[in-house]
Amino acid sequence: MTAVEWIQRCADELTQAQVALGQGTLYAHDEASWLVLWALKLPLDTDTSELTAPLTALETQAVQHLLNQRLQTRTPLAYITREAWLQGVSFYVDERCLIPRSLIAEVIAEGSADPWLSPHSTRALDLCTGGGSLAVLLALAYPQLHIDALDISADALAVADINIERHGLQPRVTTRLSDGLEKASGVYDLLVCNPPYVNADSMAALPAEFLAEPRLALAGGTDGMDFIRRLLAEAPSFMTDDAVLILEIGHEIEHFTRAFPALEVMYLTTSAGDEQVMLITKQALLT
């Protein structure tokens, strides 16, 4: 069988086994392509249509082994390969942190925050940084910014340090162990936060792949808003007058609007919809 045929076979088996996707890929064919290319030690941007030669016995064994591991353990492929990609940037990842997939990455790539930043903007905060992907993307997108990357998990910060070093950003990105904003320092021109926001009912229904991720980074209490309530109350003290907070809430719009009915926010369009990431000014939080 060729690589193309193996990709289709893997996609069929992944679909039949009803594996959960959404941790790096959204479709079985994409997951299968990632699996086969990684097993063959080929770049993920390889044009698979050109892989027309039959696989060797060793290559076939490598693909089959990886497929079996994915199907039988329900371990996310990013944890198996120890690599994830976000906006074309490679990140090291393991079970100590969430698999990078925040929609805020799209906001950074598309420059949605640009109107609120100026040449005088110098400091940003990535709260709940996890493995550091958003802090890295911010540093790559905005060379003038120095970023503090905060998280309550020392394990997650260890992964973040790997990724910061991987991209040579140690002079501009600083990690700090912090319970929320407890160890934030001074004021910032931009805050981004992908917090734990999954409500209790949704947590109870998560498939095995998502349960493999740190619960601390996912669970947001009964309505998913526990961390966000505290964040919105405390954030203005760490914002310059013109600063904005970019906040991800995923599918929790109903709970968010119920918890903060009077808060004025600006929703930012992403590939997942128009109500999953928002921009909030300091003035709106004070009001």
C-alpha cells in the first residue's frame, strides 16, 4: 500500500472507531495524514499525492503501530508525537499542558488587536499560558512587546519554557507561577486569556481524548465562569488606560451573557464562529 492508501485506510478506521477530534485536527482525513506523515518521518506539509511508492515493511509497521496506539489508548495524537502546530508554528507538547488550539491564535495572526496597539505598546500578558503557545505567537507577531506568561501550573510552565527557548524568545517572554493575576507585575497594554471555561455538564460528557488533558486547564465550575468572574473583577488594575483584554469563552456564550448581562464586549470573528472570542476594553470593565 502507498502512503495515500494508508491515509485513507487510517481515516476510515478513525471514523469507524469514532475517535474524538479537535485537538489539532477537525477531520479524520487530516488526522490520518498527520499520523501517516509523522510515522514516515516526513514534513507535515508534504504533498501526499506524490507518495506513490509502496511502503516498506518497516514503514508499514510504523504506521500500523501508531494507528493502533491512537485507536486503543484514545491518546491525542499531539501527545503521542510530542508536537502540535498552531498558525503554522511548531510547539512541543505533552500531558502537562493543553494541546495548543486557542482561537486567540487566529486573532493574533489576523491582527485583530492592532487598532488597540500603538508603537508605544510595550507590555503584554498571556494569562493561563499553559504550554506558552499564545505568548510565543504574540512575541513573533509583535516584536516590540515583552510578554509575561502566567499559569497556576508549574508543570505547564515547564512546557512553556521549552517552547520559549525553542523559538529563541527568552529575552522577551518571561514565565511566572501565578494563581490568576496574583503575580502579574505593573500594567499591560494587552491581555490575552484562554481560561478554564468548560461548564460542569460539558466536563462530565468529555470524551477520553479531552480527559487526557489537565482538568485544571479545562474545568470552569458549574457554569464555566468561576475563573472569568475573578479575572474581570481584577483585570482593570493591571491594564493601561487604552489596554484591552482578549478573552476566549468557547461555546459558553449563554453562560457568559447570563453571568455578565451588562458588560459591553466586542466579539471577534474566528473560524469557529462569532461568539467564542471577545475583546473588552478597560473602560467597559470599570463601567
